[in-house]
Amino acid sequence: MNTELGDFFSNTFTNKPFVIAGPCSAESAEQVHDTVELLSQQNVKLVRAGIWKPRTRPNSFEGRGTVALQWLKDAGTKFNLPVAVEVATVEHVEQALRAGIDVLWIGARTTVNPFMVQEIADALRGVNIPVMVKNPINPDLELWLGSVERICKAGITQVSAIHRGFSSYENSLYRYKPNWEIPIEFKRQRPEVPMICDPSHIAGNTENIFFIAQTALDLQYDGLMIETHINPKAALSDAKQQITPHELELLLSKLMQRKSTPDDVFELTKLLQLREKIDALDKEMIDVLARRMEISRIIGSFKKENNVTILQPERWDEIIKSRTAYGTAHELHREFLLKLCNILHEESIMQQANMMNAAENPELKK
């Protein structure tokens, strides 16, 4: 086992970002060899490749299977790079361990199922190997945290999390929406677990990989996992989101590694003063919200007296249109405004419901 991996998964990184790269799928011995050879000439610390591919639809390319483990391991050994594969079953774990794979990761479709994660965790008891856990497909922080906890309870001490985005029925610029607030909250609750971003899956195309990767570094992520193929146009899976090793080199050279605080004392003072202004504005917002909800309770009392329903669809539609128009004119994102309107509307409804049905409300009976 590569000794650097122990430092990587046990502690926060000292040389960020920790770069993981490699093809979506190991398609042939030659493809794996040539890709790893070029990656070994860059600042790549870990090579990834899919061996078993959990596909959404049948008859899609589902990976080469066990035979590809040796292709990956041989290439890693030749070019002195540790290698990682995704495992979804106990059998995958056993085969990967027999092949000497250095790192395992649990994919999004597996993380969503606690039974499957527990079986993998049980299979790893007594094994000293780093494990990376991708977020579940659906935006569920508790599932993600629970999967990491199951792996940790199995005795695995080198665990990291991979943010690869979340499925959504909404139209989006992304293949999988990043929902940055979820990995940020994960990091708040488990600051000791390194956070890796997978911009390839979030973007779903090569055009947006750089922006997502830079955003992740600006949010103090510890590493990046970027799908890299010797010939992406000929890739048997996820061709649109893979870049060449040369493109990876250019991308990494453009990324900015920013500092957490300014070095200059004067600039730091300026930052602290701006934060004080933010704190004061936050208090003002809370005061305004409190007054808004006070009016909602008065409206609830009025509706109760006049036997009027809480929900007024026409009024709600008017609020959505007017607030988003006003907000976007002030350089606020429409998606943020929609979220804000929904949160305020939900709380307003609850305030009115409490006022109108206080005697029947189980929360108020406690």
C-alpha cells in the first residue's frame, strides 16, 4: 500500500488539491496502460477506473469485469501510482482485494442503500484499505453521513467523501446538480473527513469541469476526481464528460489555490470589518422576518374569523413572479429567490395554521 495514502485519508491535505484521475471505464489493457502512463507524468496521486459499471439502462456497456482489475493494477505498478476502483457488492470487494487494488470507492447508486453499504462494511472488517464514499444520487445528507459512519464502524480509519452531485427533475446546467450546501454541511458535521469533488459527473460535459473544480477549491475541498481518457471520443461510457491527459494538465495549471485568510494585516482587518457589516445585516434580516411572520399570524387570525382558506394560489403566483423579478433586477439569482420564496411561504403557512388551528395542533399541545 502506498504510504502517502495513509497521510491523505487520515489527515487534511498539506498539498492540495489531491488529484485523482483516470477513465470512466477500463476498456482494454492498452487503453489503461496508455492513460496511466501519461497521468504518471503529471501531479496525479491516484488513478481511478471503473471495472463494474452500474448502468441505468440494460444493454449499456457495463464494464469489462474482473479481468480489468489486473490491467489497472499492472499499469499502476509499472508507473508507480496507486489505483482505485468502485465496488458495489461483497464479491467486488473480495476480487479487488485479491487483485491488490489500493483504494476502493462506493458509488452513488450503492450509497443510497444502507443494506448494501453495510454488507460492504462487513466485508472490509479487519482490512486496512482507504475507502471513498460518494454522495447518494438523491440529495440526502443523512444517507451520505450514515454510509461514511458504517464504513468507519467497520474499523476503516482512512475514509473520505466524494461529492459527485445529485439527481433532479428540474432543468439544470448540470448533469447532476451540485447542491453545494449539502457537502458544506457534511464538512461542518465531519470536518475530519477529507472532501473530494467529482466535477466530471456534476458537469456531464467537458465545458463546465474547470468552473466546478475551481468552485470546489474555493470552498476548501481537499481533492478532485476527474475522468480522464486517452481518447474520450471513443470512450464506451460517459464520453462527453471525459478529457484527455493533456487537457487535464492544462486544467490543473489554470486552477487557483487560494488562501483561507489574507497575509496582510491591513487586508485582514478590512475583511473583518466587512464581516461585521454582514453580521449586522443578518440581524436586520431576522428582525424583518420576525415582523413578516407577525403579520402572517395576524392574517391567520383574520382568515379564521372569516372562514378563509390558508392557501391562496393566485396570491402565491403573484409573489413568485414579483419577488423573482425584483430580486433578479438586484443581481440575485432566480434559483436562490425561488428557494427563499418557498422557505418564507412554508413558514408563513405554518404560522397561519398554528393561529387558525391552535387547539388541534399536536406541536402546541406538548
